Amino acid sequence: MLAPTTRQTRLMAYVTTASVAPLAMADIQVYDGPPIGIGGSGSVTLSLGDFQLELGAGRWSNTSFNGGGGWTTCCSYIDDKCAKYDQIYQTTYRGSKWLQVSCDSGLEGVRFTELGAVIDGPQGCQASTLLCSFSNQTLIACGEADSSGFDDCYRTRRFHVGFTALTDGTPVFGWIQMDGSGWGTLEITTWAYDDSGAPIVVGALPPEPCAGDLNDDGLVDSADLGLLLTAWGSCGKTGPGCFADLDTNGVVNAADIGLLLVEWGSCDIDPCGEITCDDGDPCTLDTCLLGECYYTEIPGCNTCCEANGTPGCDALDCETQICAAIPSCCEIEWDADCAGLANIFCDCP
């Protein structure tokens, strides 16, 4: 098991959704050690502080089928002379590779997800996603083989997995980032969890603290100035006073005071404070993450077969048919009457 380094800071993450209240101050622990290789059929142990879990990752599922085909002719030589023509056999193989993850020790649920999604509730204990698709052509001519191929499996991709774990009976929510290609190696490059039990936003990393906020209280003020003056003088490179060496020159002096005064006041630890993410669609989860808006579709939100509270539904053929009979289903709201007709005339379970 690779020994991680740890970094625990605090993150103010505000999440704007139709039904989710803003997240409170969250305690985020982030793995920032070396990449962790995954592959084969074994599990991977992830450990940060007192928290440890095992992720079944890197299991492959291959789907392939034969297609195409063709022929041509070539000489077969006997005693260095072309004696006859023979057939060249050609086969094309197409298929896909899937990445699968599963729960092992310590995990209660896993699922592939998107940046900006909120991990805050139950989920299944096995999930998979398309890693790549491929097509390879094989030619066999007169007993000799010549192969060529084309595919997108060498393309590097990034995947995110949300997870739920239990520690002392309390749910813990986190996310894992994986990078790699279908023909190469896959690695866990970072992962994070909220050790307070609060929901977590996939991709959320604590912002860098203010350089002058020496007591980590979100303010650069007289308390920090007092700490700097206490550490005044030479501190070498790793001495106890070097926390106040803001320009990292080995000395706490007037230059560091100048840097502290530049940042005087409140630290801006919430890049989403002035941003409202709302695309007006009740069927998307609208999330602000580190100053950027992400919109994730809510599965089954505007189904045709049930009253969904939105104009229209998710199946165009059904929507067109029902709205021709009841225009308000598309103009105002897909209510119980619309859903009732859909259950009669559309493909509803």
C-alpha cells in the first residue's frame, strides 16, 4: 500500500439546486500522494488518517464480435516457383472495454458520476462505465499473419466515482478520480471525503488558504500579525517560525509584514459566493463548484408515465401524441391526466 500524504483544510461549498439546501462548512480530507495503480481483479486499499476503505477497481469486461470479411489471392511457392493461388483470410473484430468498480471492505456504495454532482445518499455497490471502443482488422495470407487496427482505446480519459462508506455507524461521502486509457494503465490520481458526514461535491478541492492567515480562521488581522512578530528573525528552512516566512527566504522580517498587509481582511474562501447556478430546468442538479456551474440531469425526472411537474416529458413521440389531445401537458404541466393518457397510449411499464 502506498503511503499517502494528507492535507486537511476547510471548504465552504454552496450548492444551488431545486431541492437541495446549501451545504454547510465541510471538513474535506484530500489524498495528494503519488498515483495509485489499478488493474486486474484485485482490490485497492485507500487510506487517509484514520479512514480506510477498499475499492474493487480495474476489473475489465470485454465485449467483442466478428464482422466484415474479404479475400484476395497470392502465390504459394514450391521450390521457389509460384505453383498456385491461395486465399487470404480477413476478419474484423469490434468491441468495447468497460471499467467496473465494486464495494469491498468499508464501502457501502459506489457509482460513476460527473464533476459537480452531489454525493449525499444511498447508491448501488457495483457500477461500470464505457472505457473505450475498438476495431481491429486481421489479415492472414499464405500462412503468414499481418494485423492492423484502429481504435480510440489509447485516448486518455478521466473518470469520477462517488462513494459512501460507514465509519462508527456514520455515513461518509467522498469521490475518487481515475485517469488512464483502455490499452494503458489506470490510476487513482486523487480522492477526497468529508469526515464530518456532510454531502460532498464531486471534484471539490479545498481552496488554498490566504498566505497571511497564519491561524487559519479565514481572516488576516491583528492576530496573524502578532503571530508573525512572535516568529521574527531567522528560521532556516524548516524551523518552527517558518510558518510565518511568507516569502520563503528563511527569514521572518519586514518583507513578510508587507505580504501580510496586502491580504489584510477576510479571505475569499468561497468562489461561488457571488454565483447563482440556475438553468431554469427542474430536471437538472445545478451545482457551483470552485466558481464554475455544472448541470447534471436527474434520471427519471420528467418521465411521461407519471406526473412530473414539468411541461412535456422525456419521450418525444409520446409527448407529441398526448399534447395534441391535451395542449396544457406541454404548455403548463405534465399532470396526472397527461400521465394517465400516456399509460394508455405510450410505452409505459
